[in-house]
Amino acid sequence: MPVSKELIIQMEDRPGTLAKCCKTLADHTVNILALQSVPEQGKSTVRMVVDNLAGAKKALDGANLSYTENEVAQAMLPNRPGELGRAASQLADANINIERTYTGVDQTGSPVVFFGVKDVNKAVAILDRVAKAA
């Protein structure tokens, strides 16, 4: 399983802000593979994985949208009951706390789960074993 980069964008929690961000990315031919948006006290924290990180950063810079980057563990899990629980249990057994998770697709359109954890490389190794045992 690969390590992916997520972009974390802070924006106002009001109509049109997410649309503007998405349009900016689309205008630079950047495809959003996964997205999570959480409102908090008048702001929204938007986390996304894109297919073209350099292009996304250039687009966001040009639109004066501030962002940070973070690594996330990407896992391709079988589409059947219990697989997410099995993966989460394996991470817990290794004392890895899942701070956040969201779903999306990889470059081919196959479904994937993104795990925000402190030790991304350790999580990726565990998730590789989980996927191979499936």
C-alpha cells in the first residue's frame, strides 16, 4: 500500500467556498481522488487527495488558498463486510491510533481508504499484510 499526500485547506464555512476550490483545481486539470470536509466554528477543514499534487499546489497558490500537506496511508481493502474493522484492528494491535479516515478512489478508479495516523510507514506495512491476507 502506498503513502499518499493529502492537502489540508482551511476555508470559510459559507456557500461557494468549496465550489471555488474545486473549480480552481478542475481548471488546472487536477482530479480529486478523495475528500473530507469538516466544519468547525465558522471554518471548514478540507482534506483531499489529488491525482496531481504539484498542479494542485500551483492552482491553490494562484487562488490564494492556504494549505498544508500531510502523509496518509492508503489501503485497498476488499469490498465485503468486516474488512475495514479487520484493518482497524490490526492497526490497533500495533498501537497505531487512527486519527481520521475517509474513502476515495485510486488513479484507476478502484476504491481505497485513507488513514490519517502518526506513523504512516508502519501503518502502510500493516495494511499491506492485511490486504495480502484477504
